[in-house]
Amino acid sequence: MQSRFDAISPLDFRFYGGDKELYAALHPYLSEDATIKYKARVEGALAQAMAKAGLIPASAADAIVQAAATVEAEAVAEEETRTRHDIRALVNVIQSTVPDDAKRFVHLGATSYDIVDTANALRYRECVEKVVVPRLARAVAQIIALAEGEADTPQIGRTHGRHAEPITFGFAMAEYVARLGERTLRVGEAARALVGKLSGAVGAYNALGLLTDDPRDLEARFLRSLKLKAAPVSTQIVPPEGWTDLAHALITSLGVMANLADDMRHLQRSEISEIAEAFAAEQVGSSTMPHKRNPVSFENVKSLWKAMAPRIITTYMDQISEHQRDLTNSASQRFLGEILASVAYCAGRLSGSLEGVRVDRERLRANLASARGGIVAEPLYILLAKYGHPDAHEAVRRLTLEAERRGRSVLEIATLDDQLKAFLAKLTEAERLVLDHPDEYRGLSATVARDVSAQWRQKLMGVTPE
């Protein structure tokens, strides 16, 4: 590929490929060049493990490691056009550059997926640790900043798209602090749980059993050098649930980001206008409407989630492999890297969007004030029940209908109801203030916003960039 404009996938030419920093960060793990180099690295680790176990000469292992470190993806690809087998092509390229007395030790005792699955576990784990989790953590840090900064900013809560009860904008953000924080940790856990193997063509250590009396010890030695654990039992491939767990953690992380992005998009509706996405000086919102300022970044995150979410079905389908292995997961599993790239991209896009968000506190107050006449209904019903009303919910429900019909507040209608006056007379001064100022009926919104933010700032301290 001469440039990103030669790419077929929009991920490459429009999204992460258009972000030079992210492209450079992901290339060492997710590119085809990286895929081949990780496989070569694993071949080198295999040779070292066999040398340390006394199965091959140390000089041969050193030669294989050196050759593996200099493997070029182009050479392997060219050799694969002849072999039509990716791992045999890699082995041939390594063998072509080692001394004759070391050639027979390259890939000795291994099957292709001892190399492929181990290399994938290694590169995906390192990609998650070095790129994906830090970018998710940065996004959480931006949400924490909003949650803390707006912990006391009043907002009308909404359920089913309708005004519900007062909260604060910081409280609304705290939900996403906790959800995305938890998913960030889960992505890291899923990556660290990935396993490798060195158990041969059917997983029973047949070939290695001809070379050593303790094949599993050799497998453990080999994987330990790569900071991986062995699958407790494997076939020609590792158990597929590890890949499924990683894909699930990634896609649900993307789902949380999409949910937040969708909420932020709705809050920018003309009739709501409680926040505004940053808009560059020369940015254009529409090719025909010069006045448009669209929430494109938030919409982009949701749209990429829609593209990636269905791919979880592919990982579920990859759980099925006939007997000790078939090739039905060979092509489909290669797309897991695109999910990693999408999550990394969306985390960065979301983080940048949140950093530039403008919160319109006056508009938040105005929207809350517009709901003031109705939101008193819940505290009124609760207090009436508290002081003995036998059917407070129904009584207040009827009051709301009357209030709507007469164009007055629920509390005004309530104070005119002779049956309710005796109950209202029992209210304490503080309870009366709640009814008089229902816009301040915000429960523990501010406290929760601060507490959740503090908890997740601490939990993510190890992965959140300074």
C-alpha cells in the first residue's frame, strides 16, 4: 500500500489511518507487518526455550533468534505465493538466513497454530496494554473532569425522552465514568487472560514427546519467556473463548462510548441545547446550510459502534471448530484487529470531543425551570404517603391531570384540595421547602458524581496517563 488512500477499508483511509499518531501507535501490533514479525519473534522464543532445555545447541538458537529479528514481511509474503502456507513461508525465510547446522531446528516440534495463536495472544495483549487501555483511560479521565466540574450543575433528568426528576449534569456523567471505567479494566483483564500453546497438531504433545520427556514443561518455559500462560488443554488451536471474551469486552466498551455519544448528541438538539460540541473556525456543518453546527464527532462514535457491534457474532461462531481443528476460523478471526483499532480510535475521538464540550448552564437551568410545575409530583406523593394518605399516588396522579387542564402547577392545585390540606399541614419546614423549590429536589446527585469520580480516578491511576 503506497498510502492510506490506496486502502479498501474505511478504517484505514478515513478513521484511524487518518490519525497519524494513532496509526503509528497501532501499526506495531495490528498491521500485517506486525503480524509476521510477532510470529517470527515467537519462532525465536521457541528456539531459545529448546536451547535452555538442552534440546538444541545454544549457537543454533542464537542464529534463529537473530534471523527471526530481521525477517521482512515482504520476503515472507513472496515466499507464501510459492508455498501457499503462511507459517511454512515464514519458516523457509528464517531457514534461508541461518547456518546449515541450524536449519533443522527452526520450528522443530511445533505446528502452525502453536505459532499463530501464541503470536496473536502476545500482540493483542501488548496492543491493549500499550494503546487501547491508555486511550480508554484518557476518555474516562475526560468524563471524570466533566462529572466533577458539573457536579452541582442542575439538570432535568429524562426517562423515555420525557422530563422526569431533577439531577445534576455531573451525575449524568458519573454513570459513564463507572461504566466505561469498568469496561476499561475488563478489556485489560481479557487481554491478560489470553493464552498460548506449544502442544502440536492435535494438542496432545505428540511431536514434542519425541524430543523431551516433559513437553508441558517445555511449553511452560517457552510461554513464560513471552509472559504468557499455557492453555490448560488445547487442540491444534487454543480454546476460542479467550478471543470471544476480548471481543466482548472491546465491543461493550465501544457500546458504552456510543451510549454516551448518543446522549451528548441529543443534548445538542436545537430544542434542548444544553451542551455544544467544539467547532473549528473553518469547519463546515453542511454543504448547503451555512449555519449548521452538527455533533459530528459524537455521531461518528455511535456509527462506528454500529459497524463493529455485529462482529461479536463472528467471534461466537468462531467457537465452533470441528474435532481438533478446521479452518473455518482462519479468515474470520483475522478481523479482531479491526475491533481493537475501532475502540482505540473511538476512545480518542470521544476524549477530544469531551475536552471541547461547552456546557450551557443557563440553558440547563431554563429547561429544568420549564419542568418545575410537574416535577413536584413525586416528592408530593411520597410526603403525602409518609403522613398517612391512603392512596397518595392516585391522588397526585389526578392532580397532575387537573394541573395540565387548568394550566397551573401541581402544588397549586394540591393546596386548593380540602382533603389534602390536613396532610400538607404535617410537613416540616424542610419538606415544605422541597415542594416550594422542586428544582432543588436532586437527591444525592452531586455527592454521587464526586464519589464515583474519586473512586474511578483511584482505580484507573495505574493506566490513566498523567
